[in-house]
Amino acid sequence: MSYYPYQSRYKKMIVGTDVLIPLTNGRYAKEINFDNAATTPPLISVMKAINDFAPWYSSIHRGSGYKSQLSSEIYENARKIIGKFVNIDNDFSTVIFVKNTTEALNKISDKLAQSKKDGIILSSYMEHHSNDLPWRKNFRIDYINITKKGNLCINSYANKLRRYNGKVKLVTLSGASNVTGYKTNIHQFAELAHKYGAKILIDGAQLIPHSPINMKSHYDSKHIDYLVFSSHKIYAPFGTGVLIAPKDTFSRGTPTQVGGGTVKMVTPSYVIWDDLPHKEEAGTPNLMGIVALQTAISTLSKIGMDEIENFELKLTQYTLDKLNKFKDVIIYGNERDCNNRIGIITFNIKGLHHSTVAEILSKEAGISVRSGCFCAQPYIQKLLNLSPREIYAHKNNPYSPHPGMVRISFGLYNDYGEIDVLIKLIKKIIKNKTYYRKKYPCKDYEIFNSARY
């Protein structure tokens, strides 16, 4: 079967795709980056926007000079660009700038905890640690079960909402898994949450660079209340994140961080806090990062998120078809097709530790992947069907090889030629396991002869 284009026409839009990587044989090869779920390289348009704006950079909101006024205008206009990108309801929602998704989730958790901690936070076993640990510190949390293949179980969700009968304060879920690539039916989950009086938060870190998102009108029962994401996963890796929230969540009370830029007036005896969103953006903002993010969003919008999603899913299907030909490869999640997913594939090769496979791919062909648990250990434990005894064994011996997987994650600039290089090397690895185990020992520790490891 032939595919077109063999090389992505978007590759020329990305910085660093021609970088040569040293290999163990002394030669060099162009890097093949299949680790986009962790972070993405910058768009060329993003770098140009930063360089073009740099001479005009100044403080925002408090300066009277021309550069300061221009910087303030660009800063505030970015909220409009982001809002349009995800279709927020401006009457009810606000855009708050943070450093990343993790800070956004901690910020919401801390803010909700200011009012009361007696509600239930309903999350899932599919979550990244950043959408789990911030809730544990402030609330009682319960988890939606997953299916055998790792998808969210809608029946478990509905049952828990019925059982708590209005006590669920917030449902907080990944828009797409950073492990299996599963997409959550966010509007179906939102409608159920609202039926039982709960709000819903979507962790959009993985979803937003790869698929369209529509938060919908507040009057629509399927609307999304909270959305968080990071710029470094959407081709603008310059330290900015976004928190979109109902205005009433942050309009009252003390900001979660206080300092410059958060107040209207301060005296020795009282403080008058500024209006939203400024009261929640303490300190000098990362204006260059915001310039980068709005440029990335504008560039991707011109391509079209539907087109990006379709192209990346074609890459995913091509890879799945190739990997399924190897009996020694175990694929996790949906191993066959691209229904309800983004371009992420996790796998193991029987008899080889996941870290060994990742090291071989990097040193033998310049292929960057991720291996391990991807900051989603409860999910990995369930996908690997680890027993409590096995989990406890690693708790007692953290230096033993940790169970995990190898992750391939696509960006819009990847192509079929890169996948062919990957598949060719995996075929070679499978045929020469003994050789590669000796050449790339797993940190000199015992290697469990199991697909889990």
C-alpha cells in the first residue's frame, strides 16, 4: 500500500527537523522525534513572532510608554485568540495565564478548597499525575473505572454520580490519554456531570494540539466548565499555560497567589483585589511565551485542526498495521484502529525491558520515544495487570527495573518515511534480542522476562 505524502508537508514549518544526531556506529542521522506527547518543538512562525516582537517588549498594564501600551494590547488580545480557538462562552468564562497545565490544576484545586473541602472530586484511573495529585491534597477523591482495554467506563461513571447523588463537586478528566491516546467523549461526560449538579474539568494537554475542542455555550448541557493546557505541547515551548474557568470560581476571595499585579489598592490595614483575570496572574507575566502561544494557535488554525487530526491518525493507522505483523509486539489500548484516539501508541517487545528498547531506537537510528510510566502510574499498573504483590515489590526495591511501556506519539510534522525507519529497526531488534540485551543491559539489574518489563 502506498501513502501520500511520504514526507509531511508540515515538516518545513518546524524548527530542528534537520538536526543530526550521533549514533553508536559513529555516524549521524536526522532525528526522528516520536516523543511529541511529552513536548513539541517550536513552529518556525513562533520563533519569527518572538524575534519580531522582541524589540517592542515591555511591561504590561502599568506602563504609559508606547511599548508598554503595545505589549498590554498584545497580551490581552491573546485571550481572545485562545477563546475563539476553543469556543469559550465569554459571558461566563475567563482566560487565566499560568506556567503550565500542572500549575493550572493546582490553582483550581487550591481555589476550590478555599470555599469548602466537603465535596467529592471524581476523576479516573486514566489520569496523568498532574490531574490526580493536586486533588488528593485538598479533597476526597474517587476514580472512574477503566475497561480491560483501558478506556473510561461510562457505566462506572454514571453509577458513581448516582451513588454520590449531588455530592460530586467536580469531575476532572483527561481529554485524551497520554498513554493510550484514548479520547474522552467530553460532551457526553459533561452532560452527565451537569445532570447531577457537578462541574466538569478537561485536562486538554494532550487533546488540544491534535484535535478540535469546543467548550460550548454555558446554556448547553454539554458545555465544558474548565479547560487547562500547556503551550509546550502545542509547538510553543516557552513556559506558558492556560486555565479557562467560570468567572464565579475566581471572582470571590483571595487569589491563590498574591503580589504585584493582583490588587487595586493596598493599605497597612486592608487590600482590594483586582478584577479577573488579573487578580489571578501575580507577578510579571511571561509575555514572550504568550506571543509564542497565540502565534502557534493562529498557525494551527490556518491549517485546520480537523486536517491535523486526520493526518496524524493516518500515521497512527499505518504504524498499527505494521506493528501488528510482529507477534512479539504487544500494543496496549486499542491495538487495531484509530477510533476515538489521538496519535499515541504504546507497546512492549516480549523479553526486552522498555528502557532497553527506547535506548536502542535512540542510539541505533536517532529515534526519540518515551519509555516508562509517563506520569500515569496507576493507569500503567492496570494496563499491565500488575498484582498488588508486584506493585509492592517495586515499592520496596525502587532500583529494580520499573514496569512500563514504550510510547510513540506523533506530531503534524512526522511522516511515513520516519515510521518505516522505526519498523525496520523493531524488526531487527526482535530478530536479535540476545545481542541487544548484551549490548544495552538494563542498568545491570535483573530483567524480568515478561512483556510488562
